[in-house]
Amino acid sequence: MAENSFSSQKAEKTSYGTRKPGPAYFPQKGLRIYADKELYTKIANAPKTKVESHLCAPRSGIAIKVPAKSIIRLTTPEGPQVCDLNIWNQHNHRERFWAARTRQLHLAHVLTHDRLWSILPFLRPLVTITADTLGGRHTEWGGRINDTLGTRCDPYVDKLISGEDNDFHCHSNLVRAVLPFGLTEFDVHDVLNVFQVTGLNEYDQYFMEASPASKDDFFEMFAEQDLIVAISACPGGDLLNWDWGEKEGGDTKMQDNCRPLGIEVYKLDDESVLQGWTQPEYAPYKGNHGLKFPTSS
């Protein structure tokens, strides 16, 4: 069975007679959750042709349709910039990315070969990460890249924290981006924060650090299904001067650190590299949650 970076961990006995806890969400023998590393390494290295290229302007959002079996590349063409990512099944918008379960099945900060999973009752991979030039980095404070811990910034929490109205947030960017696809604010969901460094401090509080991305960095995913992919170029920019509200020294100062994002779509030149790949199926649970329904006589 293919494994992710921490799937081989086991509970270890300590000197105190207790056991070090292993991963809580670990499949039983013979059950497949993790990506086949050999297959996805071949996919990552296979010749491919760029078929679409889009630039997401600073402090804005963009959404595109992506066919299954495509490679999606997110870039920071002008330097460090945080990217908030949402994903939906193109044919059923109820199926969308689930950050919390992805975090439990893989890592709080995802790496190459980890997968981004959809919500219940679907629970299947939307994409598999095939390349990540920044993956595995961590800072002196314990911050790591590509975060599932936090979520998008939004004008509602900004009003609570700063007392000011501010329309420039990732939530708002994503709302505007997906409206042409028939989605609404209710469809925007918790994100993967790509190119963003985050962690938990000694008080178990969420913190953010400046993005280390350069113009040469990128994050790639293999589309397991036909998708709608939306990104927001965070109005916090690279987060070097993050603040709340539009007061002088806050939002105006952040604008100096805002840059565009790129989103590119590639088609594999030879799909024979996909030998052994099948589109993920829905989670196999077929029960009724213990509910019993009356039958007519």
C-alpha cells in the first residue's frame, strides 16, 4: 500500500510506560487511501503541454474549469504572494474540498503526494499534489508552508476585529470569482493556503509568517475529476505587513506587498503514463446511519 510521509509511524513506548500516539486516521491493512508515489512521480515528470494560462491580479480572484487528468500549476510570477484555493466537482457543486479531513488523513501542511479530499458523503480525492517547490520547509518558529489549519480572510471577522468594513478579502474575492459558474457565497469553503507559512505558537494560537515564495516557485496538482478551481490573491499579499481594517498603516500598507498569482493548466502529451490510474470512487459506505424506514403494506 502506498504511504504518505507519516503513514509508517507507529505508537512508540516511552520511558514512562505510556505510548507515543501515532496517526489517528490510519487505514487498516489492505485499504488504500494514500497515493501511489511511483505513479504520481511518473505523472509529475511526464511531458506535458500548456493549454491554458491565467493571471490573477493582486487582491482579486479567478475561477476556471479544469478537465480530469490535467495538471494544475499555481505560480507566484512576481514574487511572494499567498494563494487561497477552493475546489469543486464541476458537475456537482455540492462535492467540494474538505480541509479538516485532508488535515486528518495527511498533514496540517500538505506535501507532494498528499491529496485534497472532498466533503461527505462523497469523500474522495479531488486532486493529488504532484510537485511543490517549497514543500517541507519550516521556520525557526515552527511555521510550515501550504496550510490547512487556517481559512480564508473575510469581511465578517474583519468587522468584528477592526470595527471597519473592508471588501478586500479572500472570501469576497472567491465569491466574485465563482458567481459566473452558478455558485454563490454559500459554496465558498475552507481553503488550502498555498505559499503561506503558518503554525501554532506556545499558547496553541494560530500564527502567520511572510511567504518565502519566489518568481520561480510553483505548486502542482493532478486533477482526479472534472473540476472548478478558484484562487484568490490574498489582499494581505505576502503577509509581511498583515493587519485588519482599512485604516492608515493597515490595509494601505499591505497593498505594497500584494502581487499577482498565475494558474496554468497542462495536458499530458501521452496518457499511457496513466496506466493503473482510475478516477476515484465515492466512499464505499452504503448504510443509512442506523435509520429505519417504514415500508408500505
